[in-house]
Amino acid sequence: MKQPRTIPYDVADQLRTPEEMAEYLEAWLTEAPEDVAGIAGALGDIARAKGMSAVARQAGLSRESLYKALSENGNPSLATVLKVAKTLGLRLHAKVA
């Protein structure tokens, strides 16, 4: 019996519109506000959906440094997070907890 072929899932493939990208990041900020790696990873997913090289160039970063900063083990500075969010056309929001 032939085994079914599995296809890796990549959330970046599902983020097609600016609204979907904003909702995805908002979900991370709302559901896991202390999960710095998860939020950075979500920004990375959105950047990959838009094209990591183009995002890095527009943000004034190297593609490698952007991948590293937004990776699972990355620890991006707030300046990097804000720069990437702005490049992606996104804003972070604050409200009373």
C-alpha cells in the first residue's frame, strides 16, 4: 500500500492580503503577548509572504540579518521590529490590559 504524501504547511502561503497579514499579527499580539519569539516569528511569516529580500531591502537590512532576527531563536531589537512592521504596512497597537 502506497503511503500518502505529506506536504509541509507554511502559514506564509496563506497570508495573501494586507488584511490577512494584519489579522495574523493581531492574533499573536492578543493571544500570546509575552511570546516574543512567536511574535517575531509571525513578522517573519508575513515578511516571507511579501518576499523576504524585498522586505529586507526596504527596511534597510540584509536578508540574512532579517532572517536571523525573525527566526525561532532570534531576538530582534524593538527598532528592528518597528522598522519591519512599518515596511510591511503594519502598526503595533497598545491598549489597557
